[in-house]
Amino acid sequence: MDKLLTMDKLILTTEIYVKQESELTAEERTLVETAKKSTFQSYAPYSGFHVGAALMLDDGTIVSGSNQENCAYPSGTCAERTAVFYANSQYPEKAVKSLCIAARDTSGEFTENPIPPCGSCRQVLLETEKRSGKPMKILMYGTSYLYVIESANLLLPLQFDKEIIK
């Protein structure tokens, strides 16, 4: 992410690659398929919006998660956090190399446009990336195209991290 500070404004730029599924590596396509399959494990009786996430650890292990709603909305969790928290608890010494997000809308079809992570998930992805000290590639799936970002750091340009609270 590039930063330019002028007298009265800060200009932030982020490179987001727009790709077709055919342009992905075999590893990335595996993550997309795993994220799509994970949407079918979602528990979303309230929103009807089924999200799946799949991540690859630096040793090639794939972990997936799905959104889990609760009628007391703050008690549920997003697919990205489900996958990341599981990976962090079961493989704390391993870095997350890449993560893919996919979603099916209320009609049951995969979304045409890529699905970005919510603000809470962005914060968790950032912390996970900083914890390992290695970049985490983020893939956001849509049937028409995908967004690919080379680092979770780029999802949250003004970051709240441990450096701020020191």
C-alpha cells in the first residue's frame, strides 16, 4: 500500500488484481473450490447468505470454515474468522499463506461479484498476518471474476495494531 501525505490529506492506494478463475494457480483453484464447498456447511437461517472460507497454511494444510449465525446476532461468527481461529488454535506455529472467500446469496447461487471480508474479519486477518510476519494472500471469489490482494495488510490501510497500543 502506498501512502502520500500532502498538507491536508492522506492518499492511500491499494493494488487489487482482478482475475478470471482460469488465471489462478492450481493451488489457488483448490482454495476456491474448498471455499465454495464450505458455503454448504454454513448455518445462515436468518440472513440466507452462506459464506465459506478456505485457507492454506505454509505447509500446504488446508483449513475451511463457514459463517455460523445465531438469533442473537453478535453471537454468530463469519466464515473467515471460523477458519482463521481454528487454524491458529490447531496450528499456532504455522503461517496462513492464503485465504479465499466465497458466498451464495439468498437464491442459493454463488455471488456474481467477489465478496470482501467485513471489518471485524479484516482486523483478525491483519493480526494473523502480523503474528506470523508473513504476507497472507486474499482471494475473493465471484462467478464473474475474483479479486486477489497480495497481503491482508492491504485490506486495512489505517490499522489498529499492537504498535498503536504500546
